[in-house]
Amino acid sequence: MKIRQRRLLAALTVLSLAATVPASPAGTTLDRMPADLETRLALSAAPPALRGDATVYLLDPAKGYQLSKKGSSGVTCIVERTSWDLSDFRDDIYIPLCYDAAGTSTYLQHIMEAAALRAQGMDADTLNAEYQKRYRDKTFKVPEKSGVSYMVAPIMRTIGPPDMKVHTMAMPHLMFYAPGITNEDLGAKPDLADPSSLLSPFIDRQGAAEHSYIIQLVGDAEKATILADQKALLDDLCAYRDILCLEHGNH
């Protein structure tokens, strides 16, 4: 009963927030990816051995994420299209990622709720402010133990180095939960203009200190293997939308 009550309360909160905010600006409407292509992209974020037992959610831009495949391992995969920490909504963000059980029950829920709020009309500024508040007042829970978000897909399109503008890039990596941890805590000195400085672990703070990760890039040999193994996916993504062609990463 308590679980049902919490879910009901969360649903009512989403509806009440969406009813009080203006609609998103024109020109930022998300396309609905072909289901098979979105599934393949989402699952590519996980190591091959984990894909068969993973849960997959697909995005209905008019509603939010809908369960497509129920897995048994606790790993859940999506393609994130709305980053709550960006200053505006875009129609060209594609971030394949998979969370373990600890991340699925925390960070992934926040990401999926952002998609639902966007679908219901919340604008980017209001979403950002609301999420900042939820992290500050601990409405949003963070992982209580160590865990990992898998991001070993061959491609993603989001903000990234060297200028933290939107790029299409091959940057397979792992993200370990590190709420409240800083680069100073690690003794890390990442320099976005110097790719070699990113080969050691560093902190990625995604909008709030509570939503932070330790990033570990895969090695060059592992990256080359990922790109080779996923060539068919890369070709299909490029054919689907030219901004998802790796050679056109800067537009």
C-alpha cells in the first residue's frame, strides 16, 4: 500500500507541475525513433553480456518513457532525449545509457520524469529550477551504495569536450555514482581541451552536486572494438538522421 501511495503521490505531483507551466517553445518537438533502432541504441550502452537480460524503455514524446522489454538483471536502458540541466530543450540530444539496480531506482527515475514533464508542457527553465530544488531538499534520492551507469555505446549526441557544446561523438565510458564528490576529492585535473587529461577518472557534475559521477573512459583498443562491432548500428543511425553521423559531429 505504501508503494502504491508513493507512486500515486508522484503522479499527482507531475500532473500539478505540468498544469502550471507554459508550453515548450516551438521547434523543439521530439521525433519518435523507430522502435527497433531505439532499442538497439539503448542496449548498445551496456556491455554485450548484459544486454539480453536488461530492461528497455522507449520514448513516446507525447507521454514519456514506456516499458518495451522487461528484463531480469536489474539493468535498465534508455536513450535520453531531455537533459534537465541544459539551458533549453533540443530535438537533437541522443544519450544511450543503462543503469544498474541502484541507479534505476534513483537517477534513471529522475531522467524519465523529466521526459514526462517535458511532454506535459514544462519548459526548460522551470524544469531546471524544479530539479535543483528537489535535489536540495532531498525529494530526489541518490544511490545509497556504489554502482555504475554503463555508457559504452559507439555514439552519443550531447554536450561534450572540448567546448561543452553539442557534438555527435564516440566516447564510450563508465559512470560510477559519486553524489557530492568533486575533482578535488579525487585529485583529478581534467582539461577539456586536452584529451589525454580525460583518460584518468574525473568528475562529471550533471546540474547538481548530488547528480555527479566518476567518469572512466574506455581505452583506445576497446573503443575501436566497440565501433567495429556496432558498425551496422552506426550506419542505420546515420541513415535515420544525418546529425547522428559521426563525421558530422559538430553541427
